[in-house]
Amino acid sequence: MRTKKGIVTSAKMTGTVSVTVHASVMHPVYKKRFRRSKKFLADTNGHDVHAGDIVIITECRPLSKNKRFKVTEIAVHAPRVDDVVEEATVEKAIHREKHAPVIEKKEEKNKKEKTAEKTKEKSSDSLPSSPPQS
């Protein structure tokens, strides 16, 4: 029996997963290795399989038109995201409290500009003049 190791790309069908198997193949003329991938439909066989899991599939009798493999074991579980927690954070971000930007009045801006000019004049007056050259 043939066994293959691949990554689950889709687990949206009931009792069936789509597994992508990657293989390194040598080019016959150029002798360069490149990656070739193929998708297989596999029966879940009672396993709790999700997208991103790395699984080992084994060949079996035809189960449907395209399904010829069964999941024998799950090698690595992909990290799962809890949908409830994710929805709560999205809701919190959507309905957060919004703050308007602070807009200064023209009078306040003019006062600030005048005080800034006065401080510049005072600082320039307090600078010692250059010593007389003889």
C-alpha cells in the first residue's frame, strides 16, 4: 500500500479532506530539482482534521469518484484559533469609543504665535553683541 505525507488544504467537506502532497522531482534534461505538488481527496476516517494539519494518507479501495485515500494518522496539528475569542476582539474593535480630533480656535493660535514671537525677540536682545574689532 502506498502512503503519502501532506498538508490538509481544505476540510470543508463532510468526511473528506483535500491533502496536498509535495514531491521533489529531477528535470530529465537540466538535472535541476524542482517541487511538484498534487492534491488528493482523502476520507477522514473518524479523525478530527482541520486545514493546515500535516497528515499521513494511505491508499485504499475507491470510496467515491475521486476519493482513493484514507487519513491514517495526524502527524502535526496546526494551531487552532478560537472563533469566539476572535469574534469578541473584532466586535470590541468595531464598537470602540471614537474621539474627535482637537481643533484649536483662531484666537488661541494667534495668542500662541504672539508669545512665541516675543520670546524670540527677548532671546535675540539678550545675546551679547560681537566685541568691537580694532
